[in-house]
Amino acid sequence: MNIRWLVTVAFLVTSLGSLALGYELHFGGKTVVATERVGIFDSEYAAAYQYAINRVPVPPIASVESGEQVAVIWDTYGKDYWACYVRNSKGIRGWALCTSLNMGA
């Protein structure tokens, strides 16, 4: 096969994957409901350690009230936490603890 053809196909596949990921990050996500007031943080670690007593508290960039809907774009597990990358109704994106969200909604 022609190497130019393979490079072109690889480039197109990568470009389409990037577009799909960009769409998912901007518009996608599963809508869930907050079960309590939740802070949205700029990093997953700030969200994970928001209640730690031995760390300097990091202020949230936004908050979600109990009963408010957010879109969960993706989630990740750490040693002692489960964090979700969310988008609230105002379009603010950040990290929140998934344990404060009703994932079954």
C-alpha cells in the first residue's frame, strides 16, 4: 500500500476521534441530580480532598444545590475517592465528588 494513503487515513481517523471527544466534552454527558450541595472544583484532587482536615482548603469555582441537575461527562476513581467531571446548568465545567450525585437518575 501507498504510505501516503496510510498516513492520510490515520490522520482522518485521529481527527474524527478528536472531534467526537470535543463534542462529548462540550455537549455530552449523562444528566444526574445532586443529592446535596456540591462544590465544583478546578481539579479532581481539589474535589477529592475538599473535606480533608490536614490540607489547605481550596475554594470551589462553583456550586450545585441539592436537586439541581448536572451533566457528568466522565468519572475517575482514586485511592479514596470517586470524582466526576461535570458541567452545570450555567455551562461551568469542573470536578465534583460523584458520591454527592444520584447516578441512577
